[in-house]
Amino acid sequence: MKHISILVPRGEAVLSSIVGPYKVFNTVNTLLAGMGRPPFFKVDLVGLDDSSALYDGLFTVKPGVVLKDAGKTDLVIIPAPSGDMAKAIALNQDFLPWISRQYKGGAEVASLCVGAFLLASTGLLKGRKCATHWMSATPFRKMFPEVNLVAEKIITDEKGIYSSGGAYSFLNLLLYLVEKYVGRDLAILCAKVLEIEFDRSSQSPFIIFEGQKEHDDEPVRMAQTYIEQNFGEKITVDQLALMLAVGRRNLERRFKKATSNTIAEYMQRVKIEAAKISLESSRENVNEVMYKVGYTDTKAFRTTFRRITGLSPVEYRNKYSRETALY
């Protein structure tokens, strides 16, 4: 039997990231019971206090185990706190040494969504890959520059440390763990019973590119705004540098530092975001959308679109078009 410890963070937390793993692992036990087999998981909720109020007191979670009484475990699940991450880390400091001790004692550790902020605060992620919600990528990189954030991934697995993408994509990590511990057949059965899409590895189709403007470099911000307002036109780096009265190399260096993208990458992402919106909401065909956002090379457009979203333009339209959703 594998012992699972689901942490119950102090302060505000995402309830589904506590209930979700509890439900998935216990569903496996229920399925095993139906096959005449013993349960495989023992699941405990572990808290710093004997109860935690969530969503302004609307829900209360009562851990079965208080941290000071928690013994050795096999897997630590770190749910997603909500609100200000620095405050969440401060409120849950007492978990951090315990998580590290459990890992060093042979346990595995998995963070769900922005639970990655708590996991990274233990120091266990230094030099390792990690996923989190795509909306939290910029603050995560600023807070933990020593961690290799792979913002497009839904699952990471490095030496017994796991992380998941944003929101309900943590369900895919849970199925991944079920498959690893109990086998693929039971993981597929669990996915079917709970109606979870199986083997999904990227959150790229869900990412909404809004531009990284949380910086203080005004010329770079002006360049971003110009690109976003003129994405259908052919814009060159030299043109931007001349417009801003900044040397080309200086602008490229500052742009990369401020946005984590080269100017060319930023232009591509702005164009593809505009294309996504058109594919979702208009009746324009793929070529019309391509020309509208400033591409003239069909192969280049399709290649760039797939690299950024993980889907072809046609696949994206079939998945997210408002008209398709009606049938």
C-alpha cells in the first residue's frame, strides 16, 4: 500500500486541488475493490492546523492529520494556494522543511498548478524542470530564477519530483502517477470513470498571450505596444530601433531581458494570438486569417502556429470555434 499525504495549505487555497487528488486516488481503491483486490492507496489530508477555511470561510477542510503528528509518507501532494504567492509561502513555511525531509527520506513530491511556488521554496527544484499555471510563469521566473520553468508542459517528472500545469490539468498528473504506481490499464479505467482526457502533455493550446509588460523599461514597453497595434504589418527590428532612438543591439538585449522573448519571437506570438482569436470567432478560412495577421508563407504560418499552440490552425478551429461548439 502506498501512503499519500495531501497537504492542506494555511490561508486561501484552491479547493479542487485538495479534493481532486483525494477523489482520484480513492477512485482507484474503489475500482480495485470491484475487482476483488485490496486498496493500493492510503490517503491522508495533512494540515498545519486542525481545520482550514477556504473561499472566505465558505468551505472548511478538516485534515485527518496535523503536521506535527505526521509520519513517513510515500508521496506528498502540494495543492495550489491562491492569492499572493509570497504571502502563501510565508503562511506555509512550516511545511517546507517537512517536505524536504520526506523527500530526502525516500518520498516523492508532486505540486499541482501554483503549488509549484511552495515546492520551489523548499529548494528541491534548483536546476530542475517545473511546470505551473501559464498565467504565473512570469512571477515564478522572477521569484525562482534557478528553476527551469517549462511553462508549456502539463507534467514534469525528475527524480521523484513532479509538477503539473495550471488549473484542472493537475488531473493529468494524477493519472500519470496512477499509471506509474498501479499500471496503465487501471489509469485508463480511472480516466474513463472520471471522464478525464488521457495522455495530454501540453497546456500550449490554453495559453493566452497578453504580453509581458511587468517591467520598467519604457522603450521596450513602447515597442511592445507598437507591435501589438500593428501586427498585420511587416515590422523590422531596425524600424523599431530607429523609432525609439535606441541602438539595435541595445534594444534586442533589453527586449529579451524584459519580456523573456526576442523581438522576433514576440512578433510571432502576437500574430498567432490574433490568429487564434479569428479562428475562434470568425468564418474566415485559414488562408484569410494568415494574411490578416501578416503572414504570406503558408508553411511558415502553420509551422509557427503549431509550435506555439501545439495544434494546427485547422485543429485549433475544430477545438475552439464557437460554431463548432454548437454541433
